Amino acid sequence: MVGKSLKSSDSTKQNPVSRSGRASAGTLIVSLVAALVFLGMYRPPAGIGSAPFAQATVLVPSVRAALNAFGRSGDVRMRFALPGERLEYPLEVGGDPSTLGYTWVRLDDSVAADSVRPLDGHRLVAPPEPGFYQLAVMRNGVSRVVGDLTVAVLVPFEEKQGPVLDGYTIGTFLAERLGGVEEDLPEGFVRVDSRTASLPVSKHLRLGDFLTKDNQNVWPRYAAIDPRLLDKLELVIDAIGELRGDTSGVRVEIDVHSGFRTPFYNTRNRFARDSRHTHGDAIDVAIDANGDGRITRSDTRLVALAVERTESLHPDLVGGMGLYTSAKYNQAFVHIDTRGSKARWKG
């Protein structure tokens, strides 16, 4: 008995919680369990603070344009489509894309410019009106704008009334005069105003680089742009860096002499009637390829090597190349196009 009493007394010292304390702890545990069960079963009445919490907890997964959305060069910044046309827009989605929808947001505001559609693979429907847009991905009313890539919706060629489109004189294309096939005509034109002329179409080019230098002092103005040309020029610049032994990204200065040229401008200035510039797939550029701060014939020779390398690696981008020395600009420049067949000349 004494031994048992001493053992009991020692135990009490080591564990000072009394029987009543243990009962209180047990009661607390039961209460916590009951509260948790209640909270798990409880649903707030509709309309009483439930929506904000739902939006905060249901997040849109990470969505961004895939690398191939920027062309093989990785430096194209604009994609083109006709209104309501199916548009290739490769995406990387960090979650289940079947739960997502998408819409389009104009660059100049944050208001949705189109209805919400299910995100179905990488083929999206372009906005119904010409303009410049970014993609917005949505789920449960929460949206995420996909930046870095702009979609330009074109004004269809058919909206040109004779030689004029919205007050801007474009002229008559050779295929129009000769009754050529539609493939010989631009699908549409990018509408450019004084604000959007600075928008990037690629790493080194802006929309304004493709406007015809025709002294028409009206806005908006219009240009045809072949996206393959953007990719080719950026690939040529990459090839220049490789030829110089600088694969880390050489800085190249570019001066665009001529991008898109309207048939009206070509006719008045005695250029070739069916110049590739009227198709939007040609550009005349002066490039400081060797990085010495001047643009000379040595630069055009280096650019020519870069064009040959690019076309050998990407045969679908084959086209014309002309080497020029301009008295007007007092510098050498290169004509580059993507006509689909190889052509070489000096001017």
C-alpha cells in the first residue's frame, strides 16, 4: 500500500494536470472537432460575401504564348489575321485548358472586345473588327492577359474602293488590272495611325517601318505585311551574329529605307509595276553588320552571307536579294524578300 501510494504521489508530481484539467482539455478537443465539422458543412447564403472569396480561390492557371508563337527566330512580336478568321496562337498552359475560356482585349483599353469562347487547342477565332488586340484567358470570371504578342486584325482587301481605302490612296494592283488570281493580291491591310505606328512587329522593326513614304499626310494609313518577312529578317540578324562569332546576341543597327510600297507610289516613281514591295513581302534595309558605326559595302557583303545561310536553313523563306549603293542616302543597303524563288542582283 505504501509503495503504491508513493508511486501515485511521484506520478502526480511528474504530471501536474489534475483530473478536472484533463476533463477540461477533453471538452476543448470535442468542441474543436464539432466546430470543424460545422464549418465543413456550412455554406454561406447566396449573395452574402461568397463571390469575392470564390474569385480569390479559383485562380487562372499560368498561360503564356509558346516559343513558336514568336516565329522560328523567336523575335516576331505580331501575328496577323482577317476578322473572324481561325488564328494559330500556340500557348503553354500550366493547368487543364478545358476549364478555360478566352476573349480579346484591345490594346488601348481593358474592355473585352469579343464574346468569351472555350479555349480549344491553339486555334483561336480572331476578333470581328480590325485593330490591335491581346489575348485574355478566363475562368469563373477571373481573367489573365497574355502579353508580349499582339494580334493585328486586318482590313480586308475587298474594302478598298477602287484605288482608295478610307481616304488613303493605295492604287491598283497589277493583278487587279490583269484579272489575276487572288493569291497575287494582299489578303488585307494593317490600319496604322499616328499612335500605333510605333508598335513593334518584331524585335528590330516597327509598324511605321512598313508605311509607304509617299507624303500622304492623312491618318489612318495602310500597309500590307507578310509575317514570313519579319521572321526572315530576324533570322538574318541572328546569322550576322553567328558569322561575327557572337552568339550571345549581337547589337545590330538597322535603317529601313522601304517596306510596303503602294502601287500608286510605285507607278508615280517609276519602280517596277509588280515590285515585291507592293505585296508586303520585301524590305530594303541598311544594316551595320560589322558594328563599326558605318554602313558600307563590307556590311552588305556580310548581310548577303547571312541571307544565304538563312535560306539554306529555311528553304521556305527563299526569295530575292539585291545589293545597292544609294547616292540618295549615301550608304549601302540590301533588298530582302520572301517571293518563294531565289533571285540575286546588284543595283
